[in-house]
Amino acid sequence: MPLPLFQGSKEGDGLVPVNFFIHRGISFIILLFGISLVAFGLMSLVPGDTPEMILASTGVEAPPEAVEALRQQLQLHEPAYIQYGRWLTRVVQLDLGISYRTGLPVVYELSHRLAATVELTLASLGFAILFAGPLGILTALYPRTWLDFFGRMAVLAGSSIPNFWLGLILAYLFSVRLQWLPIASAGRLEGLILPAATLGFGMAAAYTRLLRGSMLDALSQGFIRVARAKGLKERWLLGRHALRYALLPVLTWFGISIGHLLGGSVVVETIFSWPGLGRFAVESIQGRDYPVIQGYVLFSALVVVTINLAVDCLYSYLDPRIRLGGGLKE
């Protein structure tokens, strides 16, 4: 029976102590502060003059007076530490500034495209789980068979093929040659298949490899042999004990893979013209839209850190021996 998440804080009770959330909350704030420094500092390292680049993107050569006026309007004439302090104050108030290209608030621009990225991310996760779950378990239950060989080849292919190359191949094969699926069709189920498969294939390979290794390790544990000796049914043994033990490293990789999903979505959304955050970030980089770039970096960091915190909390359910404040119970 799963243990309550927020009960107890006694040393060694295997539950989530209150100080775990305090320490993680402090680390959460420090990490986001460091990321904000990096996001703001990197923008100052980009070569070229921002007002000149913004005005040049209009296709009309602007006089020096217009460049200087735009510099004053964007407050880029002030020292970097003052710009950062003003920007960070607005960020704390959920004000990420105004997009240079569209003239709209960055929060609105990101939230307007968030649904498309979430849709693509969930579809990619679903593809990865549906592919990796059965294959990882079956290859562990039947090692050194043709199924195990097929699983290893699939893992090797998924780990080796870059997202951009796989996306181009799938688009050419299924859209250009066979004409089964559209290349760009946001809002329709058939338009989601190719980008989700492209983004989820590499993740499915990693999940399959981890799940297979963890299941093999779980099946060799002493508590599994004892359960079999007591006559426990194989289905119950695998689902209740072995799989629960094997999911720990998979869950760890799940938190890490969210960052890979957000990074991979930049490439996949660009290839398939998917109207999500990744494609918008690429367009903003090309247009030197610094407020959007900074907002995208902060939002991605917030998502990754929050999900990793949630993953740490779930450890107490998958393995009650784990005390999140200090390792395993004796």
C-alpha cells in the first residue's frame, strides 16, 4: 500500500520530510536566479547593435537619430546591472517585457503557443511509453531471443538518428512519396503523428534501454526469488514488485528527458511548421527578439525544475525504502 506523501518527518521513516521541501524550495529559487543571470548575460554577448538590427529587419535603412531613439525607448543605454535589476523585478511580477517583433507582451506570446507545444509533448511521451513499455519488459523477460535482438536494434537506431534527420526522412516518406500524412497540419490528429513520432522515437529508445536493464536487475533480486518460492503469481510479482523496482531509474530519466523534449521541439516544430514555443523561439533568435528569448529560457527552466521536483517526491511511492532527506532506510 503506498505511503502517504506528507505524513511524518521522523528520521528513517521513509516518508517525505518537511525539510526536504524547504531545501528544494531554496535550491529552486537559487537555480532560477542563476538561470536568469545566464539568460540575461548571454544576450549582451551577441555581436551587433540591437536597435540597429531591429530597424534593419524592417528593410529600410534607419538614420542614426532613429537608432538612438529606439535605444532610449528600450532603455539599452543604461548599465547592464541596472537593466538586469529592472528586468528581474518585472519577471518576479510575471512581466517578461514586450516582444520587439510583434509589440505584444511576451507572456501572451508564450501562453498563446503553449497549448501546441504541450500537445506535441504529450503525444511524444505517449508514443515513447507505448513503444518502450512493452518492448523493455518483454526483452527483459525473454533475453537472447529474436525479440531481444529486435529491441536492441531499435534502441540503437533511436539513439543514433538525430531528430532533424529522422523528421526529414519521415516527412519525405509518408508525406511526399506515399502522401499518407500531411507535413504541416496543426489542430488535426493526422498532422500530429509525424512530429510526435520524430520527437518520441529517441526518447522511446532511452526508456527501452533503461527499463530492460532495470527489469533484468529486478528479476535477479532476492525478494523476487523469495516471492516466487512462496508461490506468488507471476503477473502480480512482475507488476507489483519487479516493475515498481525497475521504474526508479526510468522515472529519473523522465525528469531529465523533459529538457530534451523542450530542446528537441525547437528542431521538430521548425521542420513540421508546428506553431509551438520551439518554432517561435527560433523565429525570435533570427529576429534578435531578446525579451522573447529570455522568457522562453526562463519558462523552460521553470518547467524542467518543477517536474524534477515532482519526480523526487514520487520516489517515496515507488520505493518506500527511500528517505528523500537522506537515502535508504537501514
